[in-house]
Amino acid sequence: MEPIRHTKTARLPSLRMYREELDQLVALFQKSCAAVTISDNKNRYESLEEMKATIGPKIKNLDIRGEKPGLHFLLNQKEFAPGSSTPAIFNELRTEEITDEAEALFFKVKEFLLSHQRPTNIPFLISAIVFLISALVFDTFHNLGTFAAGQPHHISAGLVICIVLSLVCGVFGVVINGNNILLESRLNSPSFFVRNREDFARHAVTAAISGIIGLIFGWFVGHFLK
């Protein structure tokens, strides 16, 4: 009897890597594989430096393929689940041959990538929900006497503070989601806020508009349905 072997596949979480880590990742392939190909969804490159000169420091798509042994790393893969219009985005590492060498390299590269997993955004999203619930609690207790006396709805300072904190946490939770892969060194890379200023601005405007609409709606409900 002999066990049936299969190719290895792993879906990896969001990653945060700079040029130093990318050089180490490519080196892992080059030390073990007879040939290594670096590409994105448009071009094939001789090196990471050529890739940087072509697309700039920020990577959205990365494909590293090693041959003999066959190992393939893919960044930002998309998969549509049945009945869903929003794709699941993930990073994938897989062997392309069933050999001891391919499996050994697979586990070595997988361990390296997992060591550079990006912090999860779940704490920010949970905080946003907690602050939103706190806002409702503040508003309810602040206006208990107001509703009983038939007076207009009043917006408390606690309500405003909790809504602002909820929006801030929500924006952070959205912005830090996904991969952060840069072809620039850690020392020369822009700060988190500078690098994501466009995302911050876009989500902040959306959150602010939603918050203002919510406050106006709450005021109208309290004022006309008392």
C-alpha cells in the first residue's frame, strides 16, 4: 500500500512586505529553483528593480513562478462564490509538481509569508460597532426626559463623540484591509497615513456624509414623531 500524494495549496492572509522582504521571498525561489519568473497581470520582469521602474513602488498584482521544483505564488487572486457579486480576494501558494523538493520549498515559503501577515482589521471594526452602540445608549438616556415632556430631540455631546469615534474606527478598519506590498525599502517608504491618504480621504468623506445624514434623520424623528 502507498499513500496517494497531491499537490499542496495554501490560501494566505493579507500580507505587509517591503523591498527587503520581497528580496528575501524571491531569493527563496532562486536558491531552490532552476528558473524563476516574476510578473504581474501585464508584464514579465527580469528583476524586482525592473518591476519598480515600470509600475512604481506599490504592487497590486504579483506572480512568482519557480520551475524544477515547481512552486507558484500569486498575490490578490479573486474568486466569486456562487450567488455573490463580490469576489473573495486572497493570496495563494501552490506546488505544481508532486516531489519532495517542491513540498519542502512550499512549507519554507509558506512559513516565511505567514511571518509577514498583516495585522487584522477586526479590532477596528468591533470598536466601530461598540462606539455606535454607545452613541445610541447616550442618545436614549439623554433624551428620556425630553421624550416624556414632549420636547424636541436634543443631540448630546456624548452622542457626537461616540459617532465620531465610530466613524474613525470604521475608516481605519476599511483602509488597513488587504495587502500592503511595496517595492520600496522600509526606510524610504512613506508613512501609513501618507501612503493611504487618498483612501482615508475617500472613506472619511463617505463616513462623514453618512454620519450627518444619520444625525439629521435622528433629529427629524425626535422632533416630528414625539
